[in-house]
Amino acid sequence: MNKTLLGLATALLLSAGVANAVDYKLTVPHVTTTDGYNHQSLLVFKNFVESRSNGLIQVDIYPSGQLCSNARECIAGVQVGMFDYFQTTIPELGNFWQPVGAFDLPYLLPNDRVAECVYDNETFIGDIRSELLAKAPNVRLMAISNSGGWRNIATTDKQVKIPEDVKGLKLRTVPAQVQQELVKELGGGPTPIAWPEVYTALSTGMVDGTKNGIVDITMNKFHESLDYMILDGHSYMGGAWVFNDNKFKSLPDELKQVVVDGIAAQSQYLRAYPKHREYEAYEEFKKAGGTIYNPTVEEKEAFKSAAEPVKASFLKSTSADGQKWLERFENEIKACEAKIQVDYDIQFN
């Protein structure tokens, strides 16, 4: 009898332990498919956080717009505590704090290495976090990673090589002022179209091209309509990952560290993914009959000069705070370029 009672008591204690093993649940929605890199990166995050927390944290991922259909809805859910973690874009953050739009201005970031150096500076990210929390309470910026490489101009019937070639072309853009003004300054017609409708817009001739990364283009079969691309690299597609601030602060420090380290692991995946997939994507684009043009240094400078009014327009539409943050961003870029140059100098000796 005593053995039976002891066994029953032990079983009850074990079952209670299992029931209480998960101390924190993280609800993580996203609006893309399970085949996309955002979902795959969240599996990296989930695996890391759940295993490193010994099951104290459970990460529940809801793909394909199950809980919220667009970034604005999802961020609103993060604000009120319905959701805990979500990936958005820098332009979307600009709806809360306009100066962050400086980071989306064209042709400022020159390459991946500089971009990653800038966004790995926790002092820089921490200052942005504080500004954003003041304007969007409870929306805590955790990291700026990558979401698909670099935006390039891709067209259906005309090869773009110089800024003048964009004149008269209707180009699909995201619904962000900076990206739309870039097309205007190049002489084209910006046409904001929702992501699920881009394939149809290209295939029916509603637009003459789009501004996307090569991985997104081939993954979504846009290359069935696109015949030309110029690697002008006008925009680094920074993916901004935000967390419910109250939830993050509720975690004990050792679990906060697990979450931060999990996001770092996720960011490594997101930065590596387009680099890993680019070669295959470019080959797929060319195999479908597409032509890829790599502009000369002079041609790229011409694009940069043509886009200069976009910066002036941004500064005009923001307060002195916009000027301050643009200068801060440019200084961070210069500091990273100088740091990387030191590495070159050491290697070249």
C-alpha cells in the first residue's frame, strides 16, 4: 500500500511538473508562408529558445496571417500584449517614429558588411529602441536584421542601365514614402501594390517592373514576367524585429539572455539566407531568359546623384530630429567603413 501511494504521489508530482514546465509562452505571428525565410528563421529562434531555456519558454508560431493580416495589425497586437514577437520593416516603424525613415534612404548603405556592422552596434540600436518606445509604448526593438537581401530595379521590357532609363516606367513599390519618391525622382511612376498582387500586376502589364531582391523575385515566380534587372542595390532590406516590452521585462535575466541570444542566432540565419540563395536565384533568372546588368561605378554614382532629392524631401518632412538621426546614421556608416578599412590594411600587408 505504501509503495502504491508513494508511486501515485510521485506520478502526480511528475505530472504537475510537466504541467508547470512552461513558465512563459511567446505568441509569434507572421504574414508570410511557411516556405519563406521569416518562418524558417523563427524555427531557428524557437529551437534555440526552447532548448536553451530547458523548456521554460515555449514559442508558438502562427504563419500566413493566421492572427493578423498585415504589419500594422500585428504591431498593434504586440502593443496591447496579444502577441509577443514580430518582424516588420523600417518604413513601418516610421509610422510611429518618422526619423527612423532615414535608415531607408537610397544608396546610403554600400554593402552587407557595412550594413551588418552598423546594425550590430548595440549602442546605436539601443538609442533607436529608446526613441521608438517613447513614441510606440510597449514596442521594443530587438534587432535589425535582413529580410531578403537588397532591392534592385527589375523590369519587363526595358533594360535599365542609367537613371534616365527609368523615365516613364511604372514600378511597383512598397507603400513607403521614401521608396515611392525614389521612383519619382528617377522619372518613373511609383505604383504601390500589395505583396499578394504583385505577380498578377507584372503578368498583366499593370506595372513595368518592381523593386525587389532577387531571392524574393524567383521565390515568388516574378521572373516569369521580368526580363531585366540592374544591380543598383538602392536599398538594404532591413527587417526590424520587435518584442512586447512588458513581456520581455517580465522574464528573469537568465531568460532575457536566452531570448537575446536566440534572436542573434535567428539574425545569423536571416543574413546568411540571401547570400546562400542569391547564386541559385540569379541562375534561375537567367535560365528563364532574364538579363542581369551590373552597373559601373560611374553609373551607380549617377543613380546616387539622381536620388539626392529624396534625402532633401525626407528632411523637409521631418523635424530637426530627422536631421540628427540621418547624421547619426551616416556617421555610423563612416565609422564602420573605417573599421573595415583597418581590416583590409592588416590583410593586405
